[in-house]
Amino acid sequence: MRLMEVLEPSGGGSGRHFIDLCRGMQARGHIVHAVYSPVRAEERFVEELRGLGLAGVHSVPMARSPGPSDLAAWRSLNAVVRRAGPFDIIHGHSSKAGALSRLRLSGRPIARVYTPHAFRTMDPGLGNLGRKIYGSIERLLARAFTERLICVSADEYAHARALGMPREKLSIVVNGVGTPPTDMREAVRSALAIPADALVFGFVGRLCHQKAPERLIAAFQLLAARAPNAYLLMVGTGEMEDTVRQRIAASGFADRICLTTRFTGPQAMAAIDALAMPSRYEAMSYVMLEAAAAGKPMVLTDVGGASMVLKDGENGVLVENDDNPERLAAAMLHLTDTDRLASHTRAALARSHDYGLDRMISETEAIYRGLIA
């Protein structure tokens, strides 16, 4: 098959999915062209994407918010189709790339696939007006411009149905991950001056409103006073980075909070004892899956996909999705008990093989073949 994969937020979980999918499809003999946006691209993502040896890697500037620049981006995507096509499948990832790549592009009819990686309307802070506007756009695109919409969790599927999207156009393909490296614990901790015997909570993701890093810093302030051996390792960058750094500096525990991009999320997994992700909304978090594959206990807000991976009280703790840091701090404090942490870790290790990468690639490939047929 000749495939064109398109992504706007070039990094984070959607970036991980994008690279894994491109690599997996190429390994199965398909001709893959990747289109990414340099506007929000992470340097490591671009390097890894270009290092895959795909048939083509194309840079098309795409802004996150709707605006006049969308017309230029749409024309650039058309130019890629004319220059590098024909394609059998065009697969847009995230809302902006999904919209631009589903509007009728030049040349012969092409099957159009869309993976939202969390609908914008899943954000509880969006407001009723925003939810109606974005929901109407998503519903129109799904009904008139989409051959298949791939949800990454049952929660996202239910949300799509609630928005009025046709059942026959929806599929569920749960994200898959490779097993993170297990030999990086000492190297990461040493490089970041984290004591070998510290209890380390980890955060991996874009520093943005969705991932709510400020919630975690506020909770760690409450925790740190009661758990002197607790540290917080945050891996990521994004539009909130300046705000996050300011909050860390003002927390009173800056010497026990490390914000870095020196290591990838999978590399950092070996160095942490538990994952803490207080996201406001998700579809199926890649970081959560990587932590599950690494056998790490988790503290997660009860948002999309979390309950599929985390059984509350068994391999971690689910907390309410709100801005009250006390609940999150209490859940983290729960894991500072040595026996309790060991019990949750054993349970996490027992479930660590449930979300393989090969399954995700195979199920997506089957959808592509079905559409072509």
C-alpha cells in the first residue's frame, strides 16, 4: 500500500504513535510518506522521524488553532499529494491534521482515515459553546469526509458516538508500545543528581493545559513536606514550560523537582518508582501505556482510557479529575508506604504485557486493507 501519514503536534504521545505506525508499516513492506508540522515539533521527534528511512518526509507548517494559515497548509498538503502520490490511504492524526487531510485533496479518490488522539471536545474546560462548535465540525467531517475514524479507547469511542458520529465509520485500535529499556535507572538518576534510594514520581508529556503539570507541582508541594525521600522527575517541553519552571522555583522544593528533556519517556521509566499523570482529558495516554509496559504503579486522573490500564487499588490509584491538589497528593502519599508500593509494583508487573506494538500495527493495517478492498 502507498500511505500518507499526517501529524500536526509533532511530539508527545501522538508523535510516539505516529513514528511507531510509520516504522511498523514500512517494516511490513508498505510505501510510507510522513507529513509533519515544524511549528510545534520537538527536535528529537524530527530526528527520529527522518532517521526511519521512509519513502518521503515532508514538512508542512500547520497551526494548532484555526486561522487563515490553514488555507496555505491545505494547499501544501495538496502539493505533497501531487508530487509524491498517488496514495491508497491518507491518515490524519490529531484534530488539525485530521481536518486538513480529510478535506478533498487533489487527484483520484483516496480513502481518508482519522485518529483524533483525544477529541478537543473531551476537554472539560472547553465550555458549552466551544463544545458545540468543535463537536459540530467533528461530526460534519466524520459524516461527509471520513472513511474510517479510529478511536484509541472505549471512552473515546463512546465520546464519538455521543457527538453523533456514525457507528459504521468507527473502529477501536488501542495504542500499543514497545517494552521500555530496563537498564537506565542508575544512568538517569546519576545524570540528574537524584539519589539512588529516592522515591521518584515521574511525569512525561507536553507541558500544556491538557496534561496539567501545574496540578502535579502543587500536589508534590503537599507531599514533599511529609515524604523527605520523595522526588519528582518531569520529562517534557511545551507552551507552559516557562510557567512550570516558575512554579518549580517557587515551590520550596526545587532541589527535589527535576524538569528535563535529556532523556526520552521510555528511558526515564527505568528511573522512576511510580508514574503520576494528572491530565484533564485523554483518549489513551501513551505515557500510561509505557508505564504499564514497564511494570510501574500509577497515579492517574480518571479520564479516557485510564480505567482500562489502571485497576484502582491494585496497580495504582485513580483520582478525581479536578484541580484540588490534596486528592492527588494523598494518592501519591499512599505509594510512599514501602509495603504498599511493593504490592502495587507486583500487580503492575503482572499486567505489563497487555499492550503490544505489533497488535496495534496489525489492526491498523487490517483497517487500511479493508478500506482499499
